[in-house]
Amino acid sequence: MTVMQHVWIVLGVLFVLLNIGAGLIWVERRMLALWQDRLGPNRAGPLGILIVLADTLKLFFKEDWVPPFADKWVFIIAPAIVVASVLMSFVVIPFAPGIVVADLNVGLLFFLAMSSIGVYSIVLGGWASNNKYALLGALRGASQMIAYEVFMGLSLMGVVMMTGSFKLTDIVEAQRDMWFFIKQPIGLVIFFIAGIAETHRLPFDIPEAESELIAGYHAEYSGMKFGMFFIGEYLGITLISAMTATIFFGGWLGPEFLPGWVWFFTKTFAFILFFILLRASLPRPRYDQLMEYGWKILLPLVLANVMITGAVLLWLKG
Amino acid sequence: MPLLFYTSSVIAILATIMVITRYHPIHALLYLVVSFLAVAMIFLSLGAPFVAVLEVILYAGAIIVLLIFVVMMLNLGTDTATQEKQWLQPKVWIGPSLLALVLLSEMVILLMQGDNADMQVTPVEIKQVSISLYKEYIIALELAGFLLMAGIVGAAHIGKHKKKHLHRFLQEENLDAENKKMKQVEETVNN
Amino acid sequence: MPGSDVNNSVLWPLLLYAAVVAFLIIAILALSYILGQHHQDKATDQPYEGGIEQTGSARLRFSAQFYLVAMLFVIFDVEAVFIMLWALGFYELGWAGYIGVSVFIVQLVVVLIYEWGIGALDFGPDEKKIMRAYRRKIKNQSV
């Protein structure tokens, strides 16, 4: 590949991702409205799609407030970390054959490393705000995210065993005969649950539970700094959906009549819609329920999954 | 790629100096994260991507989070900062840092004089690491497992606390039980 | 720099990508600083506490339970990394490696059972205990 091709891939991937992130503002509101029997945004442009533009402009012109009681630079860095860590995770995802920013051979671990960096955005944002709600949200969010990070890594190990590689293109290629969700159903379920907890989306949005913590760790944020937490959340959904599609549903693989990237984005979009459906339908558990569910149910389950998968694979090999 | 190596090294050293000189614990920890990321880049440039990722997952992503948790919990805020300021007087640090500077300049001169041997980057396959760990070093691995076991048990006992605020039903029951005990004691005394 | 291969993959697009991301973030923050409003009113500089005035400092101290979660996480994360390493060389290691990792995982499970037993994994109020106390109370009242 030439140098220019690499540059185009880098810029193209970023362009597409930012557009998806912004577009989800509209998609989420319309879909929630559909499922809750409301109209949703419908004034600006056809089907209200220009709400994306209006919302972005509004956020840019809102007051850019750094509280005088806050820790100024940490307060500013926190929303930058969330966007940066999520965007960096996309580096290893193959969008189509050959369309990948850097096909690292530690791809899966790179993704886990970036999501462990993402914890800092919540901890630092909540701490720097110097606000009680923010601090409570930060503590809850951090303990939730670090707990589910362990299960997330372990849930993917069945796939790694079958592929023998951390490289995501190898994982996709290994699914030519059969997609991995058939062989690793428990891994898929645990990965997705951990993914919801990592992106702290409903029903696991405990760090920002509005009925008890106002807005949790970003209670003091306004303007585009709040907007970055917002976009970071949508990009996080996209990331988890893309990872699920790549690891368990064959990535770009699909019948020949459509190009690879169409299949990839179709699958990703299906999971994004599933995220939104979860938000529309499920109630929020308590903090202690979420933590106990993780340590007492998911951890034993994920260890059993690893052991049983290993035994079966070795036994089949003979 | 010497360029990547030297840039990351300089960043690592500068970040570590900042860790030592910051008065506020959270700021110091943030610089420590940068320092770990720089070390990860050094490993990456030396052809050890696995160690690089481990550096990020375990050091930057786990251990520093633990430290930040502790700082947040104890809220070592302005008091610690002023205390640090008192401790970090120039007369304390100027001697050792001057001596260290002399050593550093010696090292730089030696590096400049040495014949420009190319850095030998031999990428290590992660599979090799995996196989040697589970074949030759399996005993060490199991021992590490025991060590971690002891770590968790210790942490659990340090962090364990008796619940002070009980639910009202449980409180009532505790009171009832205590009353009963008192009555029994009284009865035995009376008898 | 195209020769800077780290195990068959070209590294410089990663650095370029990181640079573009950093540029975007700085641009967004700077633009919102320039475009956004800055005003100063009576209550602008008050922390938000549900509309009332702040009571006490927000620098609260927390229970050691959160420390325990972080500690558990650090240790389980280290163990998870070892298991990931095994999963990578799974076929090459065969049954010997499987037995090795089994011993390792069994240690993990034993610790988990122990933690469970001493109640280190109970995060909230114990519902069952409370319900039992409630039932006993009802019974005593009816008698």
C-alpha cells in the first residue's frame, strides 16, 4: 500500500466515525420515540435530521464554563481522554479487507488497554469538578468499569483460543466457515453485557443516574466539554457494536453480492439499534446489584467458559 | 527506529521529574501515567508490543487507578500539597540532582563517543512468550498465582469493615437479642 | 519511516491517527472556548447541589469498600493477563498447558469462594437477612 492510501484510510476512518457519532444523536432520539410511541425530533429538516447540526452548533455556543472551585486543567483534560481513548480503540478494527489503520498483532489487547485508559475520564472528571454528585458518580463509575473490564477481557479468550492470535484480521478470517457466536454464545453474551457496563449506557448508567445523581460525574460540565462526554458515549456504543460484529459475527464477511464494508456497517448498526432498544426497555439496577452480579455470576461463568472451551477444543483435536 | 526510542525516553524522564516535583498527589499521578505510556512506547519501539500493552493495561490502567482511588478516598487535598511544599525545599533536592546531572552528562558523552552501532530490534513473537511461560516457567507462574492469592486475601481483610448502619429490622433484632442476654445475665445473677 | 515495522504491521499510520485525534480534540476545545459565552452573575460560581447552597466541602471521605474493589480488580487483572497469554498459545501448549492453567484458575476460584464466604463481595444491604428479620418480627407480633 502506498503512503497516500494509508493517509486516506486514517482520514476516512476518522471522518466516518465522527459522522456516526454525531448522527447517533438523531438516530437514538428517533428510535426511542418510535419505541415509546412519541414523535421525537421532527421539525428541523426532513424527519428532523438537521437536529444534529442544531445540537452541535448549540453546544459550541453554550457557555464554556470552568468552575473556579474545580481543578482547572484536570477538568479540561477529562473529556478529552474519553474521546481520545475511544477513537484510538478503532485503530485496530478492520472495516473491510485492507481497510484498517494499523493491524497490530496485539490488536485485542490494544483495545482492552484503551478501554482501561478510558476509566480516567470518569475518575478525573468527577474528582476535578469538586462537586458531591460528581464525586459519587465518579466512584461508582470507576468501580463499575474496572470490575467489568476483567470480564470483558476474559470473555474473548474462547475466540483467541480458536484463532491463536490477537490480531483482529486473523479473527475475522478464522470465521470463514462459521461465525464465532455459534461456538462461543456465552462469550458473546458476557462481552456484550460488559460492553454495556464499560460504556455506562442504560440499563447500567449508574455513574450518571439522573434520578439520584443529577448527571453524575459530568454534573458540572457545560458546552462542548459536556458534548465530548456525550459524543464519547455514542462512539463507545459504536466501538462495542463494531467489536461484537468483528469478533463474533464475522466482521466484513457475508454473501458476495455486497462489498465487505457494507456488511460490516450493517452488522454494527444492528448492534447499535440493540443498544438503543435496551435503553428504551430496561430499568436500571442498583449499584450493589450490578457489582454483585459481576463478581458472583459473570466471573465464575467466564472462567467456566474458558475452561470448558479449552477442554472441548483439545478433546476434539484428539 | 531510534527516533521513536529517544523521543519516548526523553518524555519518560521529563514526566518522571514532574511526578516528583508536583505538590498535588493527583497531578503527580497523572504525570506518572504519562511516564508509563512513554515506557510502553519504548517497549514498542524495541519490538516488544506485548510488554508495551501490558504496561498500559496493568500499570497505567490498573495500578494507577488504584492509587487514584486511594487519594480520592482519603482526600489528601490542600493539606498534603502544603506539606509537600514544605518538604521540597531547594536545599533538600539541589545536591542530589546536581550529582545526578553530572552522571547524566557523563552518560550522554559516552553515548556520543561510542561507535554508532545500530539498535538491534528483534521483534519477539507473543506466542514465544506464551509457550516459554507455560513450559519452562510453569512453576514460577503457579507460585505467582499463590502470591496473588495471598494479595487478595490480605486486601479483603484490610478492606473489610463492620457495617455501622444497619437496616431498622436488623437493628431491632440486635436490640432484642441484647435485651434477652441482659435478662439472662440478671436472672443468673439473681439465682 | 516506512521501514519501522513492528511485527509485519506498519506503525506510522497509528502515530498519524493519534496526531489527528489530538489535533481534533484541541480544535474542539479551543473553538468552544472562543465561541462560547462567558458571563459573571451572582450565582455563576456556585457548585451545583440541586439548587440549594452548598453545605460542607465536596472533598468527602469514602468507605474502604471502594478500595477493596480496586484492589480486587488489580489482582484479577494480573491473573487475566496470564490466562490471555495461555489462550494465545493454546494449541501449541496442548494438555500440559491446560493442566498448568487449570491449577492457576483453581487458585483463582478458591480465592473467589473465600471472598464470597467472608462477605467481601456483598456490596449492599443483605436483603435476605432483612427479610428474615422482618418475617420473625411479623411472627412475634401475631403471637
